[in-house]
Amino acid sequence: MLNHYETVFILTPVLSDVQMKEAVEKYKTILTENGALITNEENWGLRKLQYPIQKKSTGFYSLLQFDADPTVIATLETQFRRDERVLRFLSFRLDKYAFEYAEKRKSVKSKEVKEN
């Protein structure tokens, strides 16, 4: 059975835009190779951190929403821990209320994109 998951990760700010996009693509590839279906991807860009992490005060935020088997999370988080570019990450399973909210947020965002 596939569960709904959401992962937010922060990449080091010393990366160029190309390197940042390559890192995000790497994690999307890991997910799809392990049978996950990516439902949403958001790049939140360079943001200020609440507190310094590894003497850095900013980071590139990225969000991935996907449907996957629970065993995929262990593989993904192992890759996050091995990558020096990742400052922090958080993966969690969406319950039915969080999933409904995420779907609503996606539909509002897609309407905004279509209007512009």
C-alpha cells in the first residue's frame, strides 16, 4: 500500500542554481527508481534560516510530495545523510487531513500559475 509523504530539505547556499537543481533531480530520481510517484514539487528558493546551521544563515528550501511504500523513506533519508549539500531534511507521512490540505494548496497554486 502506498502512503502519502512530504519531504522538505535545505541545501547549502554556496551552490549555484544549476547545482541546486541537479541535487533536487537526484532525489527525485532516487524516489522514482524506488517506485515512488511524485505528486508535487516546490522550490521555495533561498531563505534565511531561523538559526545558523554549520555556520550558514541561509539555505535553498525544496519540497517534494510523493506516494510511496514506507521502505522508500529509509533509502531517501540515507541519501540525505550522505550528501554534504543537505543541511537539514524532514520527511513525514501525511494523514488524511494533511493530504486534503496539500491537495487544496496544490489546486490554488495551479490556479495562480494559470492566471499569470
